[in-house]
Amino acid sequence: MADKITVTTSLSKISAIEAETSPEPFRVGIGKSKYVTFPAIQDLPFEQADHVLTMLNHAEEYGEGFSLQTLLASWLSEKDYKALQAANPSMRTVAAMIKQVNDYYEEAAGTEGEDASSASA
């Protein structure tokens, strides 16, 4: 006789609870009443979110393989990415913008925390 499995919760219930506490998306004006929206990383599909977080938090490990273009294309919708490209911001502006977006979401959701190598014994 098989044991009966009791489901504790569901993805839809968890999503509904999380939606109540989600921060407003970070929007950047790019001129002429246009803006691009950086969705909260936590709201992205998990594989996409993991990729964006890895790029944000471990850029130095990518070395020459790191690209702000790849990061932005992974994070923004295709429409917003093309709009940002058309606005033609400088590298300095893009780097500062990414820092502001990252700071905004870290304030709302917290940081990754420390890994085991930096924890005290």
C-alpha cells in the first residue's frame, strides 16, 4: 500500500504571496517620454534570473567574456534593450545605471550574502 502524499503548498500560492511584496520595477527615462523597465530579478524565470545575478555579482570572473550588452540583453525585454541602444548612452552612464538598478533591488530584496569561505568559524 502506497503512502498518501500531502502537498504543502503550490507554486501559484507562493507566487501570489510573493507578488504582494514585490517592489515596483525600476524604470529609467531615456528621453521624449520614453523609458526602459528593469524587472526585479526575482520576477524573471529562474534560469534567466540566475544568469543575470551571476553576471552582476561575478563579472570579474567572466574576464574578457563579460559584456554589459549581454547583461542588458539578458535582463531587459527585447523592446527595452533596443530602445536603450537607440538612446545611445555612454559606457559611463550605462555602468552607473546598472549600479543604481542593482542598489535599488538590493535595498528591496537584500544581497546574496556571504559564502562559506568568508564566514567566521
